Amino acid sequence: MMSITVNGEPRNCPAGLELRALLVLLGYQPDGVVVELNGRILSRSQWPGLRVVESDALEVVTIVGGGT
């Protein structure tokens, strides 16, 4: 296990997870979020193969559609 921060809250999760798998584990729909990792917004092209490591800080923002 490792300790990370997600949206300002400490979380424990399995070590060695790729970002997409971590998002799913946390209950997010990966196609509907924007992710900032350690203060840097990640483009989706950076996600494949990106592993979250001990002490990483993620901000996950859910994209909400709608309106008139």
C-alpha cells in the first residue's frame, strides 16, 4: 500500500497502479475527468503507463455537461 492525496484528502491505495486504474478504483469515470498531478494538469496522452507513486497529490475534477 501507499499513501497519496486526492482532492486534498489523504488516501491509501495499492502500490504500482497506473493512473487510469487508480481513477476507476476511486470510483471515477476516467473519460469524464481532468487530472492534475503534483500541480501539473495532465493531458490524456500522458496517462498511458503513468504510475502513481507514494506521496503524489492528485486533483480530480469531474466534467459535468448540460445546460440550455
